[in-house]
Amino acid sequence: MIGFIGGGNMAEALIKGIIQSSEFRVQSETKDILVSEPREERRGYLEYAYGIKTTQSNKEVASSCSIIILAVKPQNMADVLDEISGLITDEKTVVSIAAGITLPYLQSKLKTKKLIRVMPNTPALVQEGMSVISLCECIPDKDIAPVRDIFMSIGRVLTLPEKYMNAVTALSGSGPAFIALFVEAMIESGIKMGLSSENAAELSVQTLSGTAALLDTGMPPEKLREMVTSPGGTTAAGLKIFEEKGFRNIVTDAILSAQKRAEELGRRE
């Protein structure tokens, strides 16, 4: 049984992915998912929307499930681990999706070596997520495979050493918010030029989506930028402003600041 401690948006994305995945439809049914969630309204919603079981008890999830996904906020992790630690045996696989929570910290709290750290991102809500997995090499492939399948059900999966996890958190974890801010600014600009908010939003979002699709073919971003930019043209005029305002430095500083915060969240050992 797959268990979730925490029934928020990312847990819901994973539940949806699992249920819709042909890989899991063959092996299990929705009755094999159990979620602990303190909010009664949220529990009712998850049960109604996905036909799964829910509970108020984190301990019930820890005792009943072989794969336990910790989908709680980093600041709540210590309390959750203290609560369930006595129920985690070496047969259970524990997966944390909380930013900044390191494998050594999890190892100091739980009696299992089957610990996996994953950083998914918000596009998982539409099965277009990017998840990065870090784990101990001591974990057998048979225990890694089902966890990888869970996260492949919501998008792409990359496995990297844990030393890169704070960078991943800053780049792909926080990245959707940074990109959304840029799109907000595009929409606001369109409105200032006289477009309706609906038209400005459609133009901006489809431009983002189409550009992402082009880049997803493997086209280097600098090549795409050069393709759009004619000497002395409108794009060149706009790019000049980005350069004058230090756009690259702003983006870099924002991502490095997010990385620093991830490091601060991880200083718990």
C-alpha cells in the first residue's frame, strides 16, 4: 500500500498520476492508497474525487503502508518524524518531497535505510512535472523502481546526487513561480497597450507554451532567441532593455537566493 502523510496539492497530483497510470492500474487499485490529512474537508474531497481511503492518523499510514511519502511542509517535518519513527521498520521505503530535508537528517530520525528524497515541481498538477530523485546506493533496484514509477506518472524523472538538490529546488522547484511572474508582467504589458485581459493572457500563455515546446525539441535557447531577433527589429529593441536592466543578473540572483534558502531549511542535523 502507498501512503501519503499530508494531503496537499503535490500529494493530490501524485495520487492522480498513480490512478491514471497504466503501470499502476495493472498492479493495484485505488484502495491501495491511504492518505493522512488533518483537515476533514480535505479528506472528504480526496475520498470523493479519487475513491481513496483517508485518515487523521499519521501513525496509521506509517504502520499500514510499505511506501510512505512525506508530503508535509519542511517546518513540520521534525514533529511528523518524531511521531512515526517507532513505526518505521527496515522493510518500509520512506520518500520525502519536502524542500531542504536531507537524507542524513531522515537517517538520524528513522530506522530504515530505504530513504529517498525527491523534489517534484508544480507542473506535476497536470502531469508535466520535473522530479529529481536522490537516494542511497544501498537501496535495491526492486525498492527504487516503484518509487520512480510513481513520479514518472506525473512527468519526467532525473536521478542526481543529493549535493545538487538545493540547486534543483531553486531551479525547477521554485522556477514555475519565477516563470509565472514573467508571464504576469507580459499580461500586464498587454493590458497597458490596450488589449483585454483575456486576450493578453491567451497571447502570453500560448507564447510561453509554444516556446517551451520548441525548446523541448532540443533547440538551444540562444538559437531560438537569434531566430526571433532581426537586427534593428522589435525583438532587438526589447532585448536591449533586458540587457540594460541586467535581466540575466536578476534571474541569477533570484535563483541563487532560492538555493540559499533551501540550504537554510536543510540545516537541521
